[in-house]
Amino acid sequence: MQQIRDTLPPAPAACTVEPAPRPVGDEVPPELLALVSHHCRRINAYLARAQHLQTLYGESMKQWQRLALYALTDALAHNHFLVGALAAYLQRQDLGTALLRRYLGM
């Protein structure tokens, strides 16, 4: 993955907005917790669906393959939404860029 990232041209100038006010205290905002819960539920549902498809389409490899890949790519999309939202929140809370990049594997 890093080799692919290294071949990409640099991103255009970043468009930023002022950071949202920091929450009072150290608690995690309820909206962020709700977002994490939502995406985790969706990811788990798509993974369970992919697993359950073997009982429905175990006799047909093409049908099972197609539907399992749909479910898995939907789970992956929700994972990307979740990681992106968390990264954006942490960036707005002034988490160091180097630390954020290390956690995201960049």
C-alpha cells in the first residue's frame, strides 16, 4: 500500500475550516460515540450476511461469490467511513499529524 501511496501525485492545497470547539472535559462527544456504534453495527451486519450466505448459496459458487463480495465491500466501505470520521475528529482536536499518520498507516 505504501508503494502505491508513494506513486500518487501530491494532493492539491488543503481546504480547512476552523476546528469545532473542544468538548468540555475529557469526555467523548455523544455524537461521536453514536457514529462509532452505527458503523460498527453496519459492519457487523454485513460480515454476518457474508457468513450466512454459505447456507443460502453454498451450492452455487458464482452466486455465493458475487453476494459475499457485495457484503464484504459494503462492510469495508463502512469501515472507511468510520476511520475517516474518527481521523477528521482527531485532526480537529489537534492530534499531531505524525501520530495520526502512524495510526492510519500512512
